[in-house]
Amino acid sequence: MYRGQGKAHLLYFWLPDMLVDFFLSFTFNPKEGIDNPALVITDDPETDQSLLPRLCQLKRQDGQSFGFCLRMDQSRQGFEIRHVEQWSPAEHSGLRDGDRVLEVNEQYVYDMDFGRVVRKIQSCGLHLFLLVMSREQYEQAVSIGVDLQTLVKTSKGEHWSRPRLCHISRHPEYGLGMTIISVEGHKGQYIVSRVTDGPAEKAGVCTGDRLIWINGVMVSTLTHSTLSRTVKKSGDSVTVLVIDSESECCYVRRKMPILPVVAECCNLPHTAKTMHLVKGCNGYGFLLRQEKQAGTPQIVHMLREVDVGSPAEGAGMEDGDILLAVNGEPVEAMEHEDIVRKIRLSGDKVILTSISIIGRDFYRRLGISPLLFHDDCTLWDERQQTVSHCTNNQNVTPLRNGCLTYPTMYLQDKEDTASGFHSDSVPDQSGTLTTQGLLIAEPIQMKHRRAL
């Protein structure tokens, strides 16, 4: 042990059979330092532990909201949690009024467009993961110039990376191009070994990856024989959720489940399609129908009777596609009348997001929304971008079945305004929605705030 300044200092090294005394004869000059570079000690800058963000895990039930509002702060940078409802998933997770959101489902969103952040939350399904800082932490970090993105990375660990959701198509010769191996002594744990240049490798799977989830099922619940049968019955393709072992340890340390909602998308088929429509002299040129999907109790909103040469056809609309979103707002859980109203309120242009029936069935089997990985930064039109100019006394309406509805005003006994498209409500192949007799006024403009 070194104490102060001197010449001879005794160091003890414990060996199995003897105690060896080493006398080091050197003079330490604090002005010159230690002349051996290997012995130089430097103080590495350490992150202030009091500033590290915290993870909030929200889980809701079908038809339930997460129970909070999200708004952009007055500086137009960053997002603030407000109006956390009592007994809600938000309150249960530890989310508090004034918290600042840094990440949504493992994606850094601090400098992201507000509408895009809202869409990420709306499309995540029943699970939502928010990385937040308290208002006091945030203000302190900003005041001393802390890089928030670096702070986020520090909170996760040096070797962290997101899991990967990979879709693997069978090859006639190589099959799936991977082997699933049980981890000895650990029930329900599996690793993957891939074939070089095989389908699994091309889909983003790496040798040594931990297999977490397959075709919508957590593999921790499956025996090896059951897992093998699942793979054999998967047909021409299989969808797996994998993660490298070091990143898995980071998730375990953070007590965070590994789910598709936090994953990166690799090679998924049947992607949703975004269509920008500008109304022509004969409207948009398509029919919107509410129909019961064959063989299921599911009600879907179908795009039908696309007119030749119409704006709808020009935008790539296909007869029989399912409507998923209007101007970026998910509409699958909305009533037909509300969707019609939302399209009409868009004026002379609207942005629709759709998917084929096969694609919708694919994502339904996986248990995730087809909008989960659909990212389009141009979904907000000029009308929606004006919400930042609204006054503080204008309100938002709560989510209905997880989907935000804009407040509207209605004037009765007026001639119907031209919506530019037709609509039918056919939950049981009968009945028609009539929009005659309604004049729908402009929607009440809103601040950058959303109830979620």
C-alpha cells in the first residue's frame, strides 16, 4: 500500500505456499508522476447515476387506453407526459405527470416528428415501453449540456442491441437454413445455428442467436419436440424473434421482456401500402364498405370498386384491400361512420394506408399490427400540421378502442357536401349508411397533444 511520499514500500502477494516480500525502491515525485505508463491512473468521466432515465412498461387490455396524454413541450423539442389517469396502465407502470419521453419501444424519439411518435404508440398493440426522465432530471440534464442520446445508451449497457424479427422462406435445397439447439440444463431456452448463405442468414439470423419467439408463440413454453413440429408445420416460411446473447443479458438486467414490439423488422412480407390521393372532378373514385371477414367474426373496412383512371387507381389502390389508417390514424377499431367522416374532413386530399387480406391474416396470426413496422414520415398533411397554432383551451377527445377520434361539429338538415367517394356499411351483407342531410364542419383544431 502506498502512503504519501517515500522510497521503500512493502507490497504483499499471496501465493499458495509462501509470502513473498517485494521491496520497490523508487522515489515518487508528484510533479513528474509515475514513469511507467502502465501504472498511470486516470479518472474516466462517469455518468451521473441520478440522471439515468427509467423504463416504464405499460400493458393494457383490449379496448382500454394506456391512460395518459402526450404533448410536445413549448420549446417544440421533446415530449411530455400529462394527465396520467388513476388506476390506469400508465400509473401502474410508474409513469408520472411531467415525465419527458426519450424512447418509445426502444426507439429514440426525442427529436422525432410528433405525429410519428403518436403513430408508434397507436400501432404498438397491448404493450408499450417508454424510457422517460422526470421533469427535474430533464431540466438538470439540459442545463449542464448532457447528450440525451448518449445517456440513453448508457442506461442500456455497452453491448445492447434490439432483437430482430426475421421472416425466413424455405429453400428447396437448404430448407430454412438453420438448426435450433436446446441450451443444456435450461428448459425452454434455445439457440440458433445458421447455414452460410442460407435463407436464415439472408433473413438476418446469426449463429448463436437466442430464439425467443416463433410464429407468434414464445418458445420458452415449448418443448424441443413441440418446437420441431411447429417448424415442420410452418409450411413455406417461418417468422422468428431472435437476439444475441449479450443483448439478452441487457434485457434481463433491465427486467424487460423481449417482444416483437421492440424489435427491428427484417424481411417481413406483406407490408402495408400508403396512398396519397388528391380528389378529382369525380371524387376519389372508390367505394368503402364495412364487411364481415369470411370465416371469422372480424369486421373489416374494405376498399372496393376502384374506378378506372381515378385518383384511387393512380395511387395504387386495389379492390379488396383492407383500410388500416386515414392520415396516419389507425381506423381498424373505428366505426364505419367515423371513418367516412374522417376522410371527408380531409378536404381535397387524403392519405390512406391499406393492406391485402393475405397480409392482414399474416399479421393477425403473428398477433401484431400490420402498422407496427410501417413508417412513413409524410403522413401528416398540411391541415394536420396547423395544430401547433391552436389555443390552450381547445381539448382532445379520448381514444375509442385505442384509436383517437377528432372532435367534430354537426349541422342538421343541410345538403350533403361532396365527399368524393361512396360508402356502404355491410356488417351482415345488408344495410347502407346514408350521409344525406349532414353538413360536417371543419374539425376543431388541436394542440400538439394526444390522449393515449
